[in-house]
Amino acid sequence: MRIKNKMENKTKICVLCGGEFIGWGNNPQPLKEEGECCEICNARKVLPERIKQLRERLSKKEEEEVVIVKKPKKSLGEAVKEVSGNLNEMGENISKGLKKAFG
């Protein structure tokens, strides 16, 4: 046996279509920030909009995750040599600075 809640029998107005409905109602977001909507508006308007927005967010996320691979300007060997040279130069500069500071 099901116990009925007082809210189930209360007549309400749908914030989307303006029609009357009885029952709990549905969250109309993202179409409206407040109020409740009827089952028909939920099924025909709210849920499709939520799915559309989810697809858009997923699409943007996928676009952000796509890495565009370009042909490198330098070979790997050239890049390693350049980085090694930069590191050696930095090490030399640090050594010079330490010698100046501490004699």
C-alpha cells in the first residue's frame, strides 16, 4: 500500500508552458533557474537541452584534448644538443656566481 504525499495532489503551474500539472514536478534547469516544470516539458524541452549542452561540453573538451602534431623544426638530436648546451651554460653561470659570492 502506497502512502500519498500532500505534494502529489497539489496543482502547480509549469514555468515553461504555463500549463497546470499535479505531482512533484521537475527541475527546469537549464531553461529556467527556478520553479518546476511538467512531465511533458521535461521530456520535450529540458532533457533535450541538457543533452545538447552536455554534448557541447564534451565536444569542447575533446577539442582541447586534441594535440596537433606538427613537423618539428629540429631533429631530436639537434634539440638534445641545444638543451645540453643551455644546461652547460647555466651550470657555468651558476659556478661563476658561486665563485664570486664565496671566493
